Amino acid sequence: MLVRRCDPALTKPVDMEGADGVAMQVMVGREDAAPHFAMRHFVVSPGGHTPRHAHPYEHEVYVAEGELKAECEGKQQTVAAGDVLLVPSNALHQFVNDSAEPARFLCLVPLESDCGKAVPGS
């Protein structure tokens, strides 16, 4: 059994066009011999955002801390700690932190996707 703690201090800055103030920690992935899914821990700094993008696979998101504006297919909704989201495949989406506090979320993606690697992109 693998046990790992989500720790904002262990995240690394996301170096991806369109990302600003976002850091990520791979919690479980290929390097851990996970057969189907990767789980990633993201920290979005105040004023930060993930890239606005789409990809051909779904992903599930659990907001662990803070508040974010979640945009999906042009519709925005505020999400907060305890909320769970399904981002459908091919949906244009982005997460924005307009608050004064960091926000953290977990993201689950299939390993077949490029996001299953240590490549950010939620």
C-alpha cells in the first residue's frame, strides 16, 4: 500500500502556457505502478489560474481547500472545499482563484492521457 500526504510545500510550479500561480504534486501515477489512474494535487495561489484548455478525456476534481471559479464550456460556477466536479471529455475548462487565500484540489485522470504523467494540465 502506498501512503503519501498532500503537502503544498512539495508541489512544483506548473510550467505550461496559460498557467499562472499554479503548483502540482503527483500523488499517484505511473512511477508508482498505478495501472489505470493518476491523482494529482494542485495549489492555485491567490490571483492564479490553470490554463483554459480541453482534452479528449474526462477528469474528476475534489476541492480540498479554498474557493475557485470553475469554468466549463463558457459557464462559470464558484466551487469550494468539499465540492466534487466532473469535467467531461473535450470540454473547454479552467480554474481561477480570485480569493485572497490559496486553493487546493485533487484531480484524477486516466493514465492513457498525457496528464497521467507528471505533466500538468487540469
